[in-house]
Amino acid sequence: MIRIALIGCTGNIGAQVAETVRAYPEEFTFSALACGKNASGLSALAREFRPAVALCEEGTPELPASVKQVGSPEELFADCDVAFIAAGGFAGLRYTLAAAEAGRKIALANKESLVCGGELVMRAVRETGAELIPVDSEHSAIYQALGCRREGTFSRLVLTASGGPFLRLSEGELKKVTAKDALRHPTWSMGAKITVDSATLLNKGYEVLEAKWLYETELSKIGAVVHPESIVHSLVYFQDGAALAQLGYPDMRLPIQLALTAPARMACCKPLDLAEIGALHFERLPEERFPCFRLALQAGEAGGTCPAILNGAGEEAVRAFLNGSISFPQIAETIGDALAGIPREETATYAALKEADVRARERARHFIYGK
Ligand code: MG
């Protein structure tokens, strides 16, 4: 029985983890459940799965008597086999750090943990021998192509990108798109924040940074290519020109389940029918029309607290776009302003990252609302 501490249990990925546990009740159980604000969602899951402990950051869940409410990430990971980090945004970092410091096996679905806190997280992973398994579909594909490992003698990593719903739009057309348009992702069904990040290609920039830390390589060795069908989930290139990829229908259940069982596999998704799919297409990433991709890479190259500034401003900008306060191109403008205007700290301690996150949000709100 694999005991899972699930952080972000009421979000989109969290719900799919719960589905996996329901599909294999003999194999998986929840030892801990945690969420941000959705107290009633947590209460329902706690009644169903009866974890030993639960945590709700804001709000008062109604928990069964057998479920102990705890207040710190450390208590969630005290007794589990896998720490599944499915919380969204910068908020996920402190859980990933706590799990890494506890030396746990970590199924990582929160990309901000590595984007913002890569250095900190990887240091803790090295020190404690914690195991890091990617859940992001692209990184899971690379992990699988490397034989369910993070190490390999590859020469290059290439992430595939669906290109999002606005791939074909001109700069003029991009000024007029709405939140509703952005939330119509062509291939993947995800939460609102990441769906908008997919449309701006900020998500793909994040994933390049995430791959740099996971596979301990340089940014110059990581590329991205548009692949609208989302069937090839990413590729690993080797010195002799060989490329290995993982293929499958776009379905997060597979990387979620594999992160729990790797290197073992269990039945999960419908196998691919290539003849049914027909053609697969690939093209260059349209970086000129989607400046967020470049901004992410620049922040990654600068290092220190820059990625946290990028992320803090990005989270505020996406919220403002979703509530109709700014246009789609203004998401990139908001992030660019924060990166240009907030001094970078060289040493990315948790306190420095948190401070950068707060300052970036303040500056972004000022940029957007003028106050
Ligand atoms: Mg992804």
C-alpha cells in the first residue's frame, strides 16, 4: 500500500490524484490531505478517504474525528511514502521544500517550486536523498525516455507545446482575445491559471526552467517545439542523433499514476491508435508574438530571485486578465515591468524568494490598477 500525502487536494490535479486512488484502492491510500482555501472540498475528501492528518491554510474544514488537523507542512509528511505536490503557484514551494528536507519521494506537479526555488529544492534533494519524480507531462515524458530516471547522457531536451488556443492569431488579434477565449485549450483540460499560461507560452518558458533543474542541465540544451496534437509529450536527443520520445493521448492520469508507481506501471489509459490519429505536426515556437516565453528564459538566465519576480508578477497579471482588467498582451507587459524594475537578489533563500514574490505582486498591481 502506497501512502500519499496530497497537497492541493481540491485543485484540478488533486482531483485526478483522487481518481487514481479510487481506481486502485488496494494499491493507494491517502495519509494526508491539504488544501489552500476550499474547506468544504477538503472535508468531503477527508470523509471519503480518512487520512491520518489534514491541513487547510484558510478556512475551517469539518473533519471526521479520526482525522487530525495539523498546522505545518512537516506534520503532513511525517508518515507517508509519497509527497504529492499538486498545489498551484508559489504557494507550493514551501511544501516541496518541507518534503525534500524530510527526504521523501516527491511527485512534483507544482512547477513553480523549481521555477522559483530550483536551487533550494535541489540542494535539499541532494542533502537528504529525497527522490523527485516529475508529474508535468513533458517532464514525465523525458523521465520515461531516460528509463524512469532523472540522469542520462543526453545532448538535448526538446519540450513539445500545443501552442494554446491563440497560436495562429496576429498581434492585432491577440489584443482583443478574452479570458473565455483563453480558457478554451485545444488539447488539455487544466486549471484556469495554467490554461492562460499555456496561451501566453509562459507555461512553456516555466517548463524549460523546470527541465533545467530536474535534469541538471544548461538552458542552452533545452528547446521547445510546437506540436498542436499533444501526442508526442517531449523528446530526449542523444549524441549520435537519436531522439527518444514518449507518446500518448493527452491525459494527465498517466503521469500522475506513474509518479506514484515508477518504475513499475499499471493499467491506466487507452493505448495510442496511430492510424486513427493520422498526421502529427511540428513547427517552430512563435516567440515574437508570445514574449512571455522569452521573459521566462531571461529570468532563468539571470537566476537569483528573478524567477520569483517573474512568477509573482505573472500570477497577478493572469488574475487581472481573468477578471477583465487587462488585455492579453498586457500580461507580458506587466511581467516585463516587474523584471525591469525590481532589483534582483543573488542569493535565493526562501526568505529572499518570498520577499521577491511579495514585491513583484505589489509592483504588478500598481502597474495594472495604478495604485
Ligand atoms: Mg506541461
